[in-house]
Amino acid sequence: MSNQAQNPMGKDWLTTTQAARLTGWSATYVRKLAMRGMIVGFKGGRDWWVLQDSLLAFKRDMDALGPEKHNPWRAGQADGRGRRRG
């Protein structure tokens, strides 16, 4: 069975379950990333589909940040979340 037959969206798109297996994250977390616009994704029917390149780029960024990803004051927080300094 070819990959195209298993995935009707094409090889670049993954279900949240496939994305969870690929990243080690939960399908719920992947779905939340897509809903918040942090990765490219859309809801088709009852399923969420995410773009593999977008998912892997986000994972690379989070892995590179390491523990800093939990720091609300880190540079580049353009969305206004976290506390203000001084």
C-alpha cells in the first residue's frame, strides 16, 4: 500500500496521530498548536491535518530553546504573553 493511499492529503500532510508519533508529543498538543496558529494546519471534517514541514520546524525551534522555551521573558515573545519587566 503506497503512502498516498494511506494519506489522502498527500505525503506533506499528517493527522494529529501521525504527527504525535513523529514528534513524541500528544495528539492533543499537536491539535492545540494548529488551532493557535503555531504550526500550519486545518480541520477537515472531524480530523485535524498539519503540514509536516511546519511541525518539524516548530519542533526544531523548541528543541533548540531547551529549558528557555518555558521562560515567559525570553526574547522574541511578540504575542504579549508573560509579565512585563520593570
